[in-house]
Amino acid sequence: MKHEIIDRFKGCLYGQAIGDALGLGTEFMTDEDIAWKYPHGLQHYKQIYQDRHRKRWKIGDWTDDTDMMLCIADAVIEDKGVNFLNISKHFKAWANGVPMGIGAHTYKVLMIGDYTEKPFEVSQMVWRMSGCKSAANGGLMRTSIVGLFPKEVRTCAENICKLTHYDPRCICSCVIVSELIHALVYGMEPQTRSEMLDTAIQYDADICEYIDKAWLETDVKNLVCYDNCGYTLVTLSVALWTYWHASSFEEGLLAVVNAGGDADTNAAVACAILGAKYGYSSIPTEYIEGLLYKETLDKTTDSLLKFVADSSCFEFTD
């Protein structure tokens, strides 16, 4: 595997974890909250304000976004490929432990008794019980790793999303981000804005508005919705904004983190893309070394690289 691919591969995984860990510092905050607690902006893990919400995590720890990404990674490493039922079992085992920060929708799905036997059916049922309106970003937050798969990226993005999030807006969000990361990491031509819009129409035309906002907006803060900050299309829009507008990993990271809202998830997705675009070598050392569980991520990254490098060894179970 070429050095450039390895650099972008690692950049994606570490980018996700870093965005998640630093984004926790402004999660659910408004501009006023951020101005009070971080008058010069949040830039370093050690600055993270230890209020009632944030003190549940240690400095440099990531949240459920990266926990669930690692559930996928562990299942893939175990199987040397993708088995959707095994991924669902890893999700369930995590939820049965201490799932810090787990979203309400994800919790509802994973807590149903026969989830691991019928994950897709359970996920669809919970979505229908919401009136087919629940489109949280819990599927999108963990999808970065899917972009690293050597094949079947769209199919895997769709199905891994549907293990908990059945709404077509969630599914399309995962497809767009996973395919973008795949193209960036493996040196392919990423989808243009026009091509992303064509993809969006296949799932839900409402998605187009959020892609256009990401393209046209000059300030990422104008994309963050405090009233519905966990909406998958808000997170997608923020992530695409950084891809199109941020000139470096650090610039994009700090822009999203200091925009508040669902900052940990927004930054996890955005920085996975930025890591894939600019590479691990572009990430300031303090953000890498400051991760509390860096050794875990090191081990996972090495294990994934070993067999992803040879796509003939990567099994896919439809």
C-alpha cells in the first residue's frame, strides 16, 4: 500500500477521534455559551470546560461517535470483512455496557430484545413508530470507517446505517460521506457537488438544500442548528462545508468545534473527511498525542491496514 494511502487512511480514523474529543468541549453550546467559557475560542483539550455534562469524560476521551465506529472496526477485524449481523452484535454489547453519550434513537433500537437476531427489522420498526420522521445523525457519526473499505462501499454504508437508522436521509448522508472518504483515501476522483446532488435525489430531495448550503455558505456557524442540532442533514452540511472551505485540518477542526451545537458529532464527521483529504501527517501532534486512548486507536488502525491492503482478503457478506 502506498505511503500516501496509509497517511490518508490513518488521517481519517484519527481525524474522527480528534474531532469527537475536542468537539465534546462545545457540544450543545450556543455562541453565548462559547463566548463565556472560551473567550478566545476552544483550541486545546486541556481547555475543555468541566461542567456537569463534560466532566463525565476525562480530558482527551472521545464519545459515543468514535465508540460506535470502533464497534464496526472490531467486527470487521474479527471477520476480516463485513458481516452486518456481527456488527449489530458489537453495537448491542457496547450498549449493554456503559454507552456514554448514546443517542435517544440509537438507544431505543438497541434496547429491543431481539435486536441482534433481526436488526434491520427492529430498526425499521422504530423508525416507523416515529412517523418516519426520525433522522438523527447517529448513523452518520460512525460511518467514516466504511469509506476505508476496499469495496462495496455504498452497500455497506447503506446497510450499516440501517442497523439503527432507517430514514433515507440518514442512509444518503452515510453514502455521501463514505464514498467521499473512499475517493480521497484511495486517490480517486471525489464526487462533485452536482454528482452529490444526483445521489441525494435518489434518496430524498430535501437533502439537496443542505448540500447547496454547504457549498454557498461562507461561515459554518450559519449551518449549525441549535434547535435540531442532532439532525443528520445538519451534520452532513457542516462536514461538506469543511471539505469545500477549510484549507487545513486544523482550520476545519477549530471552525466546527467553535460553532457549537452538536459539535462532537459535527467535528467527528468533518475531521474524518479532512483527515482523509490532508492526511495524518497534516494533523498537529498535540491533537494526536492528547487522545486518551491513542494506543487503542493505534492498534485498531494497524489491524485494519493489515488486511484492507489486500482487498482479495476482505470478505463481504450480503
